[in-house]
Amino acid sequence: MAGALLLWWWAGRGWLLEVNGYPVGVVASPAVVQAAVAELAKTTRLPGKVKLKDQITYRRLWWPCRQVLSLAELKERLRGRLSFCAEAVAVEVNGRPCFFFSDEATARAFLEEVRRLYTVKPGVPASFAEKISLVKKEVPLGKLMTLAEALKLVKEGERVEEKYTIKEGDTFWDLAVSLGLSVEDIIACNPNLDPWHLQPGQEIKLVRERPYLTVVQSYTERREEEVPFPVQKEYTDQLPPGKVEVVQPGVPGKCEKVYEVVAQNGREISRRLVETREITPPQAQVERLGRRILLASRGGGHSGLIWPASGPITSPFGPRWGGFHTGIDIGAPYGAPVIAAASGRVIRAGWYAGYGETVDIDHGGGVVTRYAHLSAIYVGVGEWVVQGQRIGSIGMTGRATGPHLHFEVIVNGVPRDPQRYLP
Ligand SMILES: [Zn+2]
């Protein structure tokens, strides 16, 4: 009788297995569970190093011994329910763990590979802009990366979600261009938005790609460059007006320039010139220009001058209101073009007392033309202008009662009657 009772007692005992407090099944003994966990751990990538993260507890209970779980059944139930973790080496970027490797050697190889990937200048040290540290950490097995997986992540960059508040006048298309995204990307992030009717103050979501790591290279670069040759102009009476003859062709020089370059992730972000050393100086080109232009006035042939503005002469050269009008006034609408009457060098460009905004052009041989009362000036002192080039706009600056061009022809410092030179 006692023996039968004992047999019943022994046969009816089981262990209720709980994982993290949740019942999983009844087993014959904790040893079966340990065997199942050990076999599951073996199927992971790092069988030797993994630790079980879950809490396993047992409760004794009465249970018909024929109905306990077999090892195979138990493994099936535990698969996917257990999470293993491993001691990993985390690569922290500015204190944030981003990449996880099973050992330090792989972590170091990874950083070396990223550095190599973004090196533009071999032999120049490459450093990370971010603060990088290797930290030992226990992480779930699924977070561990192979070298190839981590490198793929680096190449893709990190997707960061940002919010953007619509400003007056924004359109999806302008936004896409200024943010470096495609319109499709922006629409995909904001499926409920009507791209045709953006409201100022409205918030939209943007997903942008940001690099995890920034490899910086700073180096100096020496480069041979060409130096353009200067042009020396000589005026001559032997050539017709406006005609140019090259007496001696110019030869460009050579110099060595030293730049300080900074590259980030393989892209040059700044280049500064720090030194220029001449190797061979350029040889100037010598040109002869026909200047006969202004020495012959009307009647004696063609002077070469063209009208600086189109319009009637509203006030001629000569005595006027008890004084002397040193040029001609050409009536033209405000803002109309004023052009160079002949080629030459600009010797004045700016405000000149009663003349207002004024341009003077030196044509060589003591001949200067003057354009006064301008509303705008398009040339600067020292600039070479060609006949017909726009130099300004009709205005009424200085002593002028209405918009017009006051035009002078000055020969050896003496104003002459421009009409005698104009066609
Ligand atoms: Zn005038």
C-alpha cells in the first residue's frame, strides 16, 4: 500500500517552467530545460559567448508524468521565446553606441576600413570628426554586426527624421531642391499633405540621410598652374580706327600654387590658396590699335565715333544762357542705354559734381569722351571697353532738369563740338 502510494507520488510530480513569469510547459526536471537552452544557444552565431537574458523559474506541481514535454517539444516551444545576448564591443560615436561587434579586433578593423573607404589622399592621416570610443557592452545577439553589415550601414548613412515648418512662399519643389531631397521623398513622408496647397506654419516630416561617421583629411597640395599674360596696347595712326594688330604674341607664365585642402568623407569641402611661387613669368602680348579715330572731324572723313545714345539733340554745343555748353544734350527716356562712342579705357566712373554720375573714357592720343547725368554705371575705372558696349543708363543725376545724356568730346583737355565727330 505504502509502495503504491509512493509510486503514484513519484510518477505524478512535474515542474512547471516559466520564462519571465509566463508559463511555458511542464517538464520532468530542470535538467531537461538546461539541456534545451544549451542546444538552442549552440545554434546562435557565438555559441561559446552567449548568455540567456530571460529569467527561468520552476514551480513544482502534480502532473501525470506521461504528459511532460520531451526535449524536442521543449526546444520548439522555447525557440523564439528566449533571447540570448553576448558581450559585445560597441563603437560609440559621440557617446552613442552605433555599431556592435563580437570582439575588439573586428571593431578596430571596421574603423580602419571606414578610414580607408573615405581617404582621398593616400599617405595623409585621416581622422574622425566625431569622438569614437570602444566600450564593452552586453547586447542582444540580433544587434551584433559583421564587418560587412556595419560597412553597408556606414555607406547608406543614418535616416534621421526631422520636422520642418512651412514658411510663406514655400513650395514642395523649392523645398526639395534646397534640402537636397526628391519631391517623391517628401510626399512619401507626408502622405496626407496636398502639395499644391501648403499653409505657412504647417509642419511636415522630412527624412534625411546623415553620415554616421565623418572622416577628415587635411593636407597641402602643390599644383603647377598657368599665369595669363597681360596685354600691352599701343595706339598708332597707321591703322584704321578699331583695328587691332598683334605685334608680339603673349606667352602664358607658369607658377606653383600651394593649397590647404580639407576633405570630408572623400569630398573636398575647402581649398585655400596659401602660397604662389613663380616658375616662369608670362610674356606680355603687344597689340597696336588704330587711333586715327578722333583726329579727323566730320568733313575730313569718318571719325570713327558712334552715337552714345539714340535721341534728338535737345541742346547743342556752344554759348548758352550767358555761359558755355561744353557738350551736347541728347534727349532719351530714363533708363535707356548709353554706349561707348569708341573703344578705350575708363578713367572715371562715379559722381562728378554738377555732372552727377559720370563716365569718362580715354581713347588715347589725348582724346576723352564724357557721359554725364547717368542713372546707372556698368563699368569701373581701369576697365577696357569696346565701341558700342553699354556703359550706363540715361538719368538726370547732378544738374539736370530732365532725363538726358550730356555728351562731351575732349581733345587735349579742351571740349570740342561732338557733332563734328558724330556720323
Ligand atoms: Zn549738357
